[in-house]
Amino acid sequence: MKKALLLFSLVFALAMTPESPAMAQCSMCTINAEQGTQNGNTQGKGLNDGVLYLLALPYLMIAGVGIIWYRSYKKKLDSQSVSRL
């Protein structure tokens, strides 16, 4: 079980470290951001940060559910081993 948790942690850490800065946007947002930066606005950078924030939230929620599940599973195993003694 420890090996599986270590492997999952390693894969999760590698998946969350970007190789290059992520600049993911839809085409409409990209066009608006490019036009804004050409006119001297810095709102495009804030738009990128907002997209990355919205992208990270589901992953954090999934990690939270996984941690809760793991703790309840571990409690269940501990209570079964105590009852066998």
C-alpha cells in the first residue's frame, strides 16, 4: 500500500509541475488579450492567472476526496486488525 501511495504521489507531483508556463485560453479570450496588450493593457496576464486558478480547483478537490477516502480506508483496516486480536 505504501508503494502505491508513493507511486501515486510521484505521478501527481510530476503531473502538477509544468514544463513551461501554461498559457491556455479559448480563442475569443486569446484575441481579446492580444488586442488589450497591444494597446498597453495588462489584463491579459490576469486572464491567464484566472484560467490557471479555475484549472487547479478541480484537481485540489479530487485530492481532498482522495485523502478523505484514504483516511477512512486506513481506519477501517486498523479497526479490523484490532478486532482480530
